[in-house]
Amino acid sequence: MEYVSCNLCGADETEALYPSTLGRRVDVAEPAHLACTNQGYGVHPPIVRCRRCGLVYANPRLSAGDLIESYTSVVDDVYLEERGGRELTFRQHLDHLESRLFLNGPGRLLDVGCHVGVFLEEARSRGWDAWGVELSEWAVSQAHQHGLQVVQGTLADAEFPDEHFDLVTLWDVIEHLPDPMGDLRRVAHVVRPGGWICVHTMDIDSPFARLMGERWPWLMEMHLYYFSRDTLGAMLGRAGFRVVEVSAQGRMLRLGYVISRLVPYSATLARALRSAVQRLGLARFPIPINFGDLFTVYARRYA
């Protein structure tokens, strides 16, 4: 475990928000604990808030090197089972995105933390020159099987040329990064002046998160940072971007998958609901999920 300073303002003045719930498991970064579909809700290291700028983050936490090594080994077959729901979600995200960006048609796009490349496939189908970067060797292999342009490693590893992209996206990724400020500054180098960044993440200041408190499901071992609209906006500004729009944005999930997420809370209830929806043939029925605690920021790089 390592102690870190605030990634936004550099201060070391924090107040405790939620104590560690890891128990004795404090120094192991199991790849299964970092998978997108991991059900470890409520299992996390200590979570603190910076007294100077308000950024919320895990501290102490596993070292960046250990985390990168573990993410490289992640295999997540369950993610593939919910591919249909992911496709619907990214289709909606891209609709929303394309209606707001001031671009003359599709250009060159980079998706950071693209996983198996579902968003890239949707973007490619609409004419984007879509690229991705991803740590998981398994996920990159899946993406390559679909003919996608994905580089294995971190954004720094990829060494893309400066001012190469019109748009960079981070869907549910920035909360996992050991150094989000550093990566946003790297994005500012690879996106052209006037180009766009789109960041989707959790909102710890949302009414739902405040209501749930320590029971908020997004308090998890894999999440290192918990942004609010203010702290993410401030970080983007320091990285060289001007925020244009912020909006709450949920996702589409198949009903059967949503029920599977209930197992950590009540396995008995989950089994009963799963049996019912299977009998009714509704397991693959898509439903919108939006508690207002996920938001998307659209910002432009200063020219």
C-alpha cells in the first residue's frame, strides 16, 4: 500500500470519509477484483476527502505498478455476456456526443480504456477512424478479433503523435487511473487544439450518492477516485480543457444482468427474480438505469 497526495491540488490534508472494508486483504491486487463486472460493492480501501479542493480518493491504496500489472491480467468473460446492453449504451452515448460536438462529420477518435472495443465498433460503423488503448491483454485480444485498432498498454505506452485526434473519450475509466491528472495532460497533447474530450464517471456529490452514504455501490476496490462535477471540471481546466457541458447520463442493461448485480445484497432475492424473468423470457429485455449518480463532461482543448 502507498500513501498519495491529492492528484488535483497536491495537498496532503485530508479528512476520512469511509474506513477500509478490505479486512486482512490489504496488499493483493487480484485481477478478478478489478474486472468491470466484479461484484465487490462496498469493499474498498480507506476513502478520504482533500480538505483544500474537495477531491475524494482512496488513500492509502495499492501502488500504481501493482495495479497496472493486475489490470494487464484481467479476464472478464461476464462482460461479453452483457455485450448487447453495452452496445445499446454506447449507441446512446454516441448519439448524445455527436449531437453536441462542433465537428464537420466523423474524424479521428481515441477511446482510453476501451476494453473489448464495443464503443469503437459503434464509432467505426458511423465513419469514425476509431482507435483504442487498453491494459488488459485479454480485452485487447478480443478487440483485435473484431478488427479494431487497439494498442495494449497505457496511454503513455501508446506514444500517439501530438495533436493526432479530434476526440478522446474515457467511459468509466478515469476513476480507475492512478494518476488522472497526468493522463488528462497526456490527452491534451494527443488531441488537436479545439478538439474534444468526453469523460463519463460517477458523481459522489449526486443526491443518490449522498443518500446512500457508505452503502453507495460504487465504493469499490477498483475505484481510486470519486469525482464531483466541480472536482472533475477543475482537473480538466488545469489539464488544458474548457468545460462546455455536464449532464447526468445513465446506461442500458439487460434485465437478467441487472438482477445478477443484486447477488451481493441478497442472493435469495436474485435467484427468485432470475427464475421469474427466465420463465417470462425477459432476461434479455433492455432497461434504462439512471440514478443520477453517473455524469458525462464534454470539454474542448484550448486552442
